[in-house]
Amino acid sequence: MVRVQASILGWVKESKPKKRAKVAYFFQMDIPEIMLPDLKTAGPFRKNDLVSEGALPKEVWKVLLVRGAVKPYYIKPDYPRGG
């Protein structure tokens, strides 16, 4: 016996939240040291290093993107067969 969903609200409740694409960043230049908002330092980073988004605060990534020091690399979470 097959059940048929009668209410639209039931479909909304059953839907899974969409996974957001994860982001990593490629460094476009050598950066010896970065000063973080909490006055700690991070680095060194070399050209073509791939660094995950969680390694540095969002504010730092924004500044690096605006200045052209990094390029984003989007990682799709549900790629079939792993890659």
C-alpha cells in the first residue's frame, strides 16, 4: 500500500536542508604572516597553497579576496562517486 501526502506542509517538514558548498582558497602570492583580529598571527602561506575556510576568520578572507591575494575554490558536497 502506497501512502499519498495530502498536505503541502507535510512535504515542507520532510524536506532536508540543502548543503552549502564548502569553500577553500588558493593563495595567489606568498604571504609571510597575517595579523588576525585577536592579535595572533597566522602563516606563512605560499603561492598555490589551498587553505580551508575554517583556518582563518571570515573578516580576514574578505580582505584577502578584495586585495586579490586569494581565489575561492568551491567544493560541491554531493558530487557523485567522490570526485
